[in-house]
Amino acid sequence: MSNIIKITIDGRECTARPGQTVLEAAAANGIYIPSLCRFEGLKPAGSCRVCTVRVGGRYQASCTFPVSEGMAVESAVPDLEDMRKAIVEMLFVEGNHMCPTCEKSGNCELQALAYRFRMLVPRFPYLFPKKAVEPAGSKLLMEQNRCIKCLRCATGIRTKDNKKVFGPLHRSVEKKLFVDPALASALPERWARKAMDRCPVGCILRKEVGFAVPVGRRKYDKAPIGSDIEKPRS
């Protein structure tokens, strides 16, 4: 049995391995599909839907959908790109994102996608919800205004005895991120910084290290999001 699966992504012939998702196969072939909830090493959840592609006329979350022989995937097509842009716009209007004053500006994946999709004025009205800035123990700060509920922190940050430090609270429009202050305070310094780095936006912040990397030297200041995956074809 062959260990190579042949698929096409936007008409381009690609190879994949059994068990790979469409998003993983795309990345392995140098094709960027945007995503906000996925993080390397964590089980994909398909919660943000920014990575939606079309397979056989049906919409699928590429971070969870497995490849199969002969699959034809549509990704970078106008209607899907506009849908992704609309999702990013909704995430902006549903929160209070003040990019010029945010610690994660330049390192923020949501901000980087807004630039990628050339978002200027969202097509949806701003909601301006009333959300609090909450302490999260002695090391971290929770800026709930910026949370996009991707749950990377809930699935990826745990104590040595496998207790969750973060988790969702309530449902629907009342849903918010909850943090156990005692467990958060007990996190080693390395894991406290990892919690901040794992958050795609500026929701989880390590106290007293603001702007440690100057604006202009941050991840997306000079190279757009996805540039580490997309490479010119030979």
C-alpha cells in the first residue's frame, strides 16, 4: 500500500501522507491556509472556521478534515477568501481590539490576517461589549476585550498533574475565558510565557514584561502572516 496520497489544491498537484489533514498537507506543499485556533502540537478543534475550504462542493474545516486519494480542494478562491475576511471582521467587531496600544501588536495573528485581507472598515456594526481586564494570579493578566475564544490556552496549558489552567465559561454570547488564579500563579515562568505566546491575540499577557520586543522587530512587522509557509514554486 502506497504511503503517498495525491490531491489537488486550487488545481495544483500535491502529495500528502495518510492521516494528514488538508491544512497539514497544504503546509507541507508550501500552500498557506489561514487559521486562528490551530496550533502545532495541539489537537485541532475547527472552532474558528477561518481555515474553511471546499471539497466536492462542501465546506470543510481544513484543520480537521483528512485527505483522501484524488481529493480536489478549493481554498484561495474569491468567495472563500471573502468569507474568511468576513470572519476576521466579525471577530474585530465582537470585541474591543485597540491595536495601537496592544502588547501583541506585530505579534498578533488576528491583526496580521486583517492586514492580509486588507480589512479597512468592517461590514458589520461594532458591538463595543463591556468586558473586564482581569488578574489571573500573580503572573498573568486576562484582557477579555481581545479574546476570540479559540481555546488554544485551554487545550495547551496544563499543570504537571494535567489540570487545565484555562477553560470556557458560559455559552453563546455570554461565553468567556475562565482562568484558575491559583493554578495560573503556580505555573513555572516558562509556561507563563508560553501561555502568552500561544494566545493568537493580546488576551493572555505576562505581567511586567510589556513591549519587551520593540514594535518594528516583531514577527509580522516585516513579513506577512503565512510567509514562512508560502515559498515560490521551483
